[in-house]
Amino acid sequence: MMLTMHFDNSYGRLPERFYTRMPPTPVSAPALIKVNTALAKRLGIDPDALSSHEGVAALAGNAVPEGADPLAQVYAGHQFGGFSPRLGDGRALLLGEVLAPDGARFDIQLKGSGPTPYSRMGDGRAWLGPVLREYLVSEAMEALGVPTTRALAAVLTGDTVVREAPLPGAVLTRVAASHIRVGTFQYFASQGDHDALRDLTEHAIARHAPDADGPLGLLAEVTRRQASLIARWMGLGFIHGVMNTDNMTISGETIDYGPCAFMDAYHPMRVFSSIDTGGRYAYARQPDIALWNLAQLATSLLLIMGEDKDAALEAAQGVIDGFPDLFRAEWLRIFRAKIGLTTIEDGDTALIHRLLDVMAAGGSDFTNTFRALHSDVAADQFADRDAFEDWAREWRDRLEREDATPEDRAATMDRVNPAVIPRTHRIEEAIQAGVAGDFEPFEALLATLARPFDVPENTALMRPPTEDEVVPQTFCGT
């Protein structure tokens, strides 16, 4: 069966210092795990062709589809606050950009496709665990309405990847609006390459912000998108885990699901990432880190904002200073909806924070607490039932000033508070089964996560982990 992908590779038309052209490294025995049928159709790709022998060869890196232009992108980045002037795609290749039937443009990237000049002594490969995790979490985010990169397919390679132990290798095919990062701008800024910065800015505007007026307009649009994105993370109890500037996209999509996690027991300073020993990227710190990252983007763009440096700095600072208000407005919109409010009152922020404080004091489950809030068993989510009831009396008084009936309110709240999320212990179960050759748990969890606001048939997927099931840390795939 002929695999046809409608490529138009605009990034590859940028100057060659933006990337290194190279083919993926073949693997020994590619075998299909999963093709995302709905996403393939969205991209105008025949899912049956992707599942064919020719398609699996392309997904594994053993063949390059017609029209593709494989390249590894170069970028820099602040990693846990320390600047690395040259990073880049160390285990991924951009196959190219496809034009969907409606004209939308998407990157197709192979993740785990072998070493590149940016691998920094790494093997350029991925093992099965991170591939399954990213597939599950990115598709869950899509279903939850959060801007995200997506998973088109996953394949086994037939090769062994050595991490702490020998593990089965895999390749993820990732789809994104683009893979341009804050760190992409930082790379050229750190080299003083103003021409490349201008080329990159023009490319990013054309692709992501066609109405933006120059570098300042691009900065404003990225700031707006990131404020919205981080607020959505917060509303789901999501912790990214590695909010380095090379993991922040210009498009406003969530990218690089490494040591990420959704909280079970709520605490504002919760950390999962094994490498975030100082809690830099804790749940409650994510808005501040987003602001810090955006300041690094502004610093890069200042180099091409005109000869009046003082005026440029003032304008860029004004955009960055606007982030907190943008974030707070979106955060408040999201959390008002989560507690059933449709009108606006001055005390709503304090009311929401008091609920979160009660949740944190007793370690209430983040997802299940909001889902149960309108029910008769809401108090069961709290270790201190009296503290909850004190809050609930104030909340009910506030609801009396709303027009919705209790039935309508419950239905509305259930549309914003998911019944099921990709809990870390369930992801780990799917990974361990996959390592043993059983992908049924992965398939079952994926199907459930596609409808996160519906109570699943397997209600055990809603349950927080028992003490024996807790996964205290998550890990990068490298």
C-alpha cells in the first residue's frame, strides 16, 4: 500500500545553520504498537497505509517517505536555570511538514530515531516506557482541551536500549504545530546572529502569528498563549516537570512529556521529576517559571527590535509585565467554572484559594475532589470534614447568587472537571505490561482517556493509588 504524505517543508528552506540534514538510523525489526487513526485522517494520511509494511518502515526510520526532508533542529536553552548554548534534537528528527486537507501545517517528527550531532554522547534512542507515556498523556491532554503535541504512532524497534537496565527500544511519531522553542531564539541570540534571528522571527510569525507586528507582536502573542496554557495545566493539577526554555514552544503547545505527572493528593509544591531536586518546577511555581522563560525570549528578541534600545526594552518589558494579569484572568475563569460559578464577584479568588488550602492540608485528591464537589459525598474527599463544611457553607451562599439550578450546575461542572486522568500509577502499569509484550492495558487506558469527562466503565481508573501503588518520582527518557 502506497504511503502518501503531503509535505511542504518550510523550516528546511531556512538557512542551513538552523539544522543538520540527515536520515534516521535504521532499526533491526520494526513492529507496530499503535497508529492514531483519527489524527492520521486529520492530517490527510491513510491510516491503513501507515499500518502497512511501508508505513511501519517509515515510522521506525527505516525508510524516508517521498517528499520528506529529515533534519535535526538546533537550539539552546536554560535547563534548571543554567544556560546551555547548544542543545538541539539529540534523539529526534523532523521528517518534514505536512499540509492537512484544510491547509493547516503540522510537523512530523520521529522521536528516538538515532544519534545526531546534538546527542551529546547519548545514543539517540528512546525506550518503550517514555514512548507509551508520551502517547497516553499527550492524547489525554488533547481530549482535555489543552494545546499539545500529539502522538501519531508508536513502534517497537527490535533493538535494546540501555538505561539503568536493558530495555526494549521504541520510536514515537510526534505531531506539532511546530517545534520552534524559546531556546531556538536563544541559540541565535547567544551567537549574536541577528540575520538568523530575523529569519526565525519572520518564519514564526508567518506560521503562528500572521497578524503580529514584528518581534514585539510575536512576543505578545507567545505571552498570551503561554498564560492560557499554564492556567489550563493548573486547572488539571498537571506538573510538567522540565519547564526548561528548550521545552517551551512558540505555538503555545505542551511539549516534551518526560517526568510529567498529574497530581493525586494535592499540594501546591508537589514535584515528581527525579531531576528537579530543588523544586524549581513544582506545581505552584509553573506560572513564575513561564514568566521567567518568556523574559528569556524577550531578551533574545530585543536584539532585533530596532536601534532605539531604550524604547525596545520598555516595550518588551511592558509585554512581559502583562503576563501575570493574563494568567490570573485565565486561572480565575478556569477555577470559577470548576466550582460551578458563572458570574463574577470580587471574593471569588479568595474563595477558591480557601478550598485549595483545605485540600492541601489533608491531601485531598485533586481530580476527584473537584469532580465530587457538587455531590452529596464531597466531604468524603477531605481529611478534615469540618474544615470542608466551613468552606462549603460560604460556597453555597455564593451559589445562591447564581441563576443555575443544581442539576444544570452539576452537568456544567462535569464538563470541566474530568472523571479520569492519566494517573501515574496507571501509566506505569501500562508500561510494565508493554515491556512484557502485553499492550492491552495501554489500549484500554488510551480508550478511557479519550473520553475524560465520562465516568469510565472501569471505575477503578478513577481511583487514586493505594499506598503500595504510589509512584513517587517520574523520569526523563534519556
